Amino acid sequence: MTLHTIERRRHGRQSVSVVLPVLNEAPSLAILLPRVAHMLERCGVDWEAVIVNDGGNDGLEDVVAQFETSWHGANVQLLHLSRNFGKEAALTAGLAAARGDAVITMDGDGQHPAGMLPEMISAWRDGVDMAIAAQHSRDRESWVMRSAKRLFYRLLQGGERFRIPSGAGDFRLLDRRVVQALLQLPERTRYMKGLFAWMGFKTRVLPFDAEARTAGNSKFKWWQLLELASLGMTSFSMKPLRMVSLAGVVISLLAIAYGLYIAAEKLIVGNALSGWATLASGMMLLSGIQLICLGVIAEYLGRIFEETKQRPLYILDRRVDHSAVGQTEQPQPLRPRAAP
């Protein structure tokens, strides 16, 4: 980071994009957009909102049109994906469409406070490439959820060269060069928090307390959290595979020790151990452990299989740019790839 770049951020006219991936969050977005616009105009920047509709059908266009009418000078891009591709893909679509010198990613449910935006932009003007808003308190979550998350991050980050700050999520500011670096990564299955941490760059963590949802209920189900945890673990850690290997070694040593014990009982003491129930239980236990190990290996093979397909992360159905230019891009028909 050069002094010239810092001076340009502080004194030049910057532009900031706010990326909002949403799934049926129109009521929340109607409340959030004016808050975001107010905070960005206080910072003295040119701004745009990039809203990514991840397969929802709740009248989002009406909310955007109403906001554009009521807020003079609003610049809104609205991207409609062809179906629900998931939050990570929707976030990537928004980053690819954003045109700002800096890009802020945040949830559209109102839990990420717009009041944090000036502090994040101030950190960027000080020369920070990535300002991460980390949740200070998780009192709304159960003890089981908090403990599970702590265990997950310990397993994920132990021995790695990068760290995911505690409480970090998708609420963060990225400099343009960070966005460009992220978009160059070839992964098809993306765990964005891990990718952000893996890239490095100069980072500052800013604590915040999450607000209550402005409307509706969370669209994230418990099984989706488990799927996201599996994606993060298999994308950034070899620990599960090493634990499988370690379990194999330990079980083999225990089997050898038990075999020696049986031999000693027979040859030295003269007792022949019997117990078909013990033998059957042992076989069932070993079979269960083998299936678990195969399941872990299958997860990694599944990720490799997904990557080899080389399918796009998302398909853009329609893009509406509510800017001063007023340009609207119609969807292009999908064409099959030419045979190699």
C-alpha cells in the first residue's frame, strides 16, 4: 500500500458498492436500503447498491423501484439468478457486478447494522484493504451452537497459515484489488469466509453487535449450516483425512494388543477366551468406524467431482441497472460449449 493510494482514498472522490444477496427478503430490504443510502451519503462517496435475487419471488423489483423513486440519485443494480444457487454463489455474482473502488458485502435481513459503514470506509481510507465486521456477542445463539462453532473453527484453522477472525461473517469491506483477486480464484464450490482469510491483504477487525431481523424469518436451515461447515472443512483442511488415518492406526494397535492378550491367556494361563457376543460387537464397531471413514473420504471425492465438472457458479437470468445511464441488459441465450 503506497502513500499515494492512501491519499487518493482520503481526498479523492471514491465510489463504494454495497452487495446484498437476498432470498425473499423484500420487506427487510425496504427498511435497510434507505439506511444504507443515508450512511453512504454521510461518508461523501458515490455509491451503488448491487442486489442479487437468489431465486426469490416476493416482489423485490417493486421494492427497488419504490426506493429509486423515493431516494434521489439512487444507483441500484438488480441481478436475478435463474434459480437458487446458494448464498456463496449469489455473493460472487454481486462482487462480479460491483463497480466501486471498494465493495461492502452485507446481509439483506437487517442484522448487519448500516451504522457500521462509516467506520468501515474510514478504515479503508486509512489504508486497510479488508475491513471485517466481526460479531462481538452471540448471546442470541444457544450454548450448543456457540460450542459447535468454536470446535469447527479450531479444527478448520489449526496448523493453517491463515486465521478467520472470531465472529467474522460476510459483513466486510473489500478494496477493489481484493475483489479482483477473489474473482480470479477458480473454485466452483466456495466457502467465502475461508477464501477471504486465505487471500491475506492488510486487514482490520471491527466489532459489532448484530441487530434483530427487521422482518421475516431466517431462510438458513440447520442442515444448510451443516452443509456449509462440511464445505469449509473439505475446502480448507486436511484434518479429517488425517484423523481417519490416525483412527486406523489406533484401532490396528488395539487389535494387535487384544490378539496378544488372547494368545497369552491361552499359552501361559491355559484359558481359552470365549465370547461370540464380544466378537460380534467388535465387528459391528469396526464396521461402523470403516463406514464413517469412507464417508469422510467420499466428501473429499465429491468436492473433487464438483470441481471437475467446470460448471459456472451461477447463471444470470436478468440484470436491471437502475443507474443514471438506465441501461438494461436482457438475458442472453445459453449456448452449448464447443467440443474440444
